[in-house]
Amino acid sequence: MNEHCKTHPALSLRWDTLPAIPDTTGFAGSFAGTSNGALLVAGGSNFPGGGTPWNGGTKTWYDHIYVLESP
């Protein structure tokens, strides 16, 4: 055990499910962070309409920003 572990108690984490982003496909490569207690999710890409890259689906990039004010 390293010295840091001896002097700092273990952090407790709480894992929970948040409301879904209002998009049925979802996004890959989004940026996420917090500001003043709100969760921010911005940008990303997907293949809408059930497309996939291996069957010729068209990739779409987004500049949407979603804010969850009290996660």
C-alpha cells in the first residue's frame, strides 16, 4: 500500500442512471463535463436511420449541447 492510501480514506462513489439524451440513435465522441452543478454533453456523431459504416451509412456530426441542470 502506498503512503497516499494510508493517509486518505477511500472515496465513496454513487453510480446512478440519468435521463436519456433526446435522440434515439445516441452519439459517439461527445464531450461531457460539469459547470455549476449541471451536466453538459456537447457534439458527437452517429449514423442516423439505422445506418452503419460497413453498409454504407452516412455519418452525421452534431453541434447540439444538452444540459441536465440537476444530475
